[in-house]
Amino acid sequence: MASGWRDVFADAWQTACIPMADGGEGTVAAFLDGGARKESVRVRGPLGDPLDAIFALDGTTAIVESALASGLVLVAPERRNVGRATSFGTGQLIRAALDAGAKRIVIGIGGSATNDAGAGLLQALGFDLRDARGAPLEPGGTALADLASLSSAAADARLAGITIDVASDVDNPLTGPSGASAVFGPQKGAAGADVAALDAALGHFADVVARVRGRDVRDAPGAGAAGGMGFALIALLGARLRPGVEIVAELRGLAQALDGAALCLSGEGRIDEQTLHGKTVDGVARLARAHAVPVLAFGGSIDPLVEPALYERGIVCLPIASAPLSLEDSMAKATDLLRSAAARAARCWRAASRAAELPA
């Protein structure tokens, strides 16, 4: 975006490039860009395959990204099995962060292949989940329908002495028509009866947790994030949930950069209804509004139904494609398309500025 703007204005504008994320993919990268140290660990992927994942360590603060251990991009489309996918690898990242001496853990949740309400994450941290026969619960959200007991007796004791902040990009509850299974399940391969079965299984899990903990948080905003991972973190690890974009913005100094700025450029792959619920563009725009800075948001695709609502929030949406393109071509050419789109926006800005100088 900055390159496209400079293609038109050269050095007439000063630009500040600030990597942003909302708790999903790219969150760890944004923190690493801020000077945090990269740590690598071997974990169990969404379908049990071993893989190498990373997290960021900044002093005694660790930044963990569920997508790097339990992400949808880690599973080939033909292998996706949302009913069996587990968040165990994310729990292993948390344990590795504890091993590294972390006292505060920021967990970016989003982009997961899972719909297990964080059950796998809990198992990796020592929580004991068993079925009616007394056997350890199988991985995946489908197995939650068979959950009979849950115990934290063997959970990692170090969890009691740390602060956990959940950086979430959505505010969905755990279950129901706006819950994890109904909204995100289809993206991960669930369809029809599978969605209903998963939603019922997650509801049963919430019932068991409510009996154990004495409170029900299934309707907490963000409980449905990352296939319900938010629910486990809030209900059983005492995590605080905040919009991920706010946490990243604080670290990257976005508010300071917006102070006195003339314009803010942002964007995401698809601008749609979800953008209105805590995604990067909306979070950036919220800060920009506080500094009276207009926002141009570039998208690979844009849902016209949400444009009026975004405009009310000070956001003008601009597609990056200048001609019809397949999703594959759009992604492959995203860098060039985005630069060209930013240049078009810059030319419009220059033309509008010149027009404003004309006599009435």
C-alpha cells in the first residue's frame, strides 16, 4: 500500500508501515516485527501429525498463535475433518511458553481447523477428560458428545501463576445460530447434520464445564472463537478476552502513528459481515476515528451489503482487483494488485485535492 501511494506522490507524503493482526494468522509475526524473540517447538497438528510451530517471547510475555499449531492452512482441503481436528498443539505451545518462563501469555485465536471447544488444548495442559467408560476422551469436537467427566487435578500448576490474554478476532458465542459450529464449521468442512451434531456436542461440553466450575460462559462474546477455543480459555484458564487488534495496536504504537496523520490505509482478504465484529479493519478504524483520520480499506473481495455500515464508521472500501479474477489468481497476484489499487486511490486523492482548490 505504501509503495502504491509513493508511485503517485513520490516523497511528498511521509508513510509509516505498521504490521497489524487481529488474533488470527500473522499475530506472532506482528510481535516478532516489534522485536520479540522467536521460539520453536514440535507440536501435534490438527489431525495429529507432528509439525514445528513457533511463538514469540518478549521478556516474560509470550505470544502464541493457535493458527500456527491448529490452523486450517495446516490441513490440505481433501484431508479436512473438523469433527476429529484437535487444538492439542496450541496447548503444547502454551506449555512451551511456560517452560520458557512466561508469566503472561497472549494467545491469538483464529484461523483454526478445529471445532473442539479447546478440549485438546486442555488435554495438552494436563486436564483429564474422560468418557462414561472412564477412557480418555478421543480428539475432536464430535467426541465431546461422549464426555462424562472433567478434572483439573493434574493440570499444569504453573497456570495458576500467570495472566492469559486472549486476542480474539470475533465475538461469537460458543453455541447456537451464531456459534462456532454454525458460523465457522462450514468453512472447515462441516455440512448439514454435521453442524448440528457438533453444536450439540459443544453444548454438552459446556454443560459439563458449568457443573465443574459453577458458572456457564458459553454465551460470553468470543467463546466461539477458533472453534470454541475461546470458551476453554475463558471458562477453565481464567483468561481475559480482548479484541486482538487492540493488543497488537498497543504494541505497535498505532495510536501514536495516527496522531496528526492525514489518512490511514488498511485492509483484509475479504471485507464482509465479520469485519464489523472485531476484525483488523474495524479495529484500526476505531482508533483512526478517535484521531479524526479517514480510512481506506482494501479487500480482495467486498460484500456490498456491509459497505454502508463501514462507511458510517469512517471506512471507504476499495477492491484490489481491476477485472474479474479467480480466488487463486487474486491471492497469487495480491501484492501487485494491492500496490496498483493503492496507486489508483492516490490518484483519486490527488484529483480530489486539486478539485477542492478550484473556484466555486
